[in-house]
Amino acid sequence: MNRLHTLKQGLRVGLETTWILGKVIFPVTLIVTVLSYTPVIDWVVRWCTPVMSWIGLPGEASIPFVLANLLNLYAGIGAILTLDLTVKEVFILAVMMSFSHNLLIESAVAKKVGVSMTVAVAVRLGLAFVSAFLIHLIWQGGDQPARYGFIPAQAEAELTGWGAVVWEGLQTAGIGVLQLAAVVIPLMIMIEWLKAVNVLERFNVWMRPLTKLLGLSPNTSVTLGAGLVFGLAFGAGVIIQQFKEENISKKDMYLLFIFLVACHAVIEDTLIFVPLGIPVWPLLVARLVIAILLTMLIAFIWNRLERNKQLAYRTENEVQHDV
């Protein structure tokens, strides 16, 4: 009976979460897919070209970066495979895209748990361009042509008529929601089962050193783990559900998202760059180190501001008491 209840509870939560996220993912994917067959993407690329030259990239390198942010990493990598770039240029693009991709949907997930979309977007784009600029300045090598691995470049489908374009968009959006459901529903059932057998309590203990290092409360451990393993989009079900159930504070949620926007889905988002022929270990280490240091810095500043506010409040009360 308990197993049946756990299954029903996980299924219900999974379906509810899929519905919540599907209402964001479906229209965004549809709109962006349709726009990819219009001059809009080319306009965005031309607007980005001067910025790309500032970080040592050619104008056409803005194509994969724009596609990665409007669609996903796979779209960005597919665009890289069509370009003649150097190893250094591909590595810079990989670092930028690892920090900033799937921007519309993943920022919408941040908004669902009370994190400002402006903050989420600013942190991700800021990390992308600052890291790219530093790599451009520090790395003096990597001038040899990039040799891509075993994934061939795929030509964009030629569609005739707006009906075919819209149908392509509907199919892409529908598949995106189905993929989300295929991950979220089993994941939520698994989480409910882990709760039932008290495994999550032990997981909280295992994650405590990392949450403590980042200045986070212990009740954020499941959310942190889901984001690290599954990412912001596919891990959104756990993130949203834990936010509701664990009463995660505004401060903890902001710190958590600052860490996760810099470093999430670390396994998939690292391995996906292997076919580009670049060293992936430096990419993984850079994401982890930058995410940890940035979160610790924000936590330190936030705690200092809170202490100053409390001190000012106590001082004001003492003055009023003396008067």
C-alpha cells in the first residue's frame, strides 16, 4: 500500500511539474524554431559580431553562441561543426556556451522559484564573456585548425512554406516536452521513493560539506544534487518541488542558482564537447572552481550586509532606548 502511495505521489508530482514547465518550454521552443527560419537570427548575429571580436572570435562564431542560448547546447555545437575555427576559438566558445545556454527556458525555471530572471541572465552572460576575455588574453597557443570528432555536421532542413515551418516548430516543441516528461516523471517517482526509505536524509549528510562550503543551508542538498547531475531544465522538477517542500529561503535559493547557472549537468555538459576535439578537463575544472568561488563570494557579501543591517538596527534601538 505504501509503495502504491509512493508511486501515485511521484506520478502526480511529475505530471504537475511537467505541466508547469511544458507551458514554458512548448511556446518558447516553437517561437525560436520558427524564428530560426527567418532573418531574425541573422540580425542577432550581426549585432553580436563586434562583441565577439572583442574576445578574439570571428563574427560567425556568434552563430553557435546565439543558437545555444536561444535553443540548447546541441544546436550550438551543431553550428560549430559547420565553421572553420582554431582550437583556441572552439575552446573559448565551449567555455562560453557551458556557462550560458538554453537561456530562455532555464531563466524561466529560475523565475518559478523566485529568482530574478535579470540576475540569472546577467550572471550567465557575465561569466561567459569575462571568462572568454580572460582566455583570449592568457592563452597564447591554440592557433592550429580544430579537428572535429565523430559527429558530422548536419545540414539545416530546407522547408518550403510557413505551414511546414510551423509544423517543424510544433514537432520540435512537442518532442521537447515529451523528453522533459520522460526525465521528470521517473525522477519524481524516484525522489518520492527515496523519501519513503529515508535515503534523502543520508544524502543530506553526504552533501553537507559542499553546502557548508557554499554558505547554503543543509536543506538545499537535494536541489543542489539535482542541478549538478540533471541540469536546470531536466532537474527543474526536483528544484521546484524541493523549493515548495523544504521552505528554502530567498538567500539560499539565490546562492543555489548562482552556483548552478555556472555549474550544472556537469557530466553531460562536459562530455558533449568531446567531439569538438578540445581538452574537456580544463573546461570542467574551470566551471567548478568559478562556481564555487563566485558563490562563496556572494555568500560572504550577503552575510556581511545582513550583519551590518542587524548591527545598525540594534544601534538604533539602543539610541531610542537611551533617549
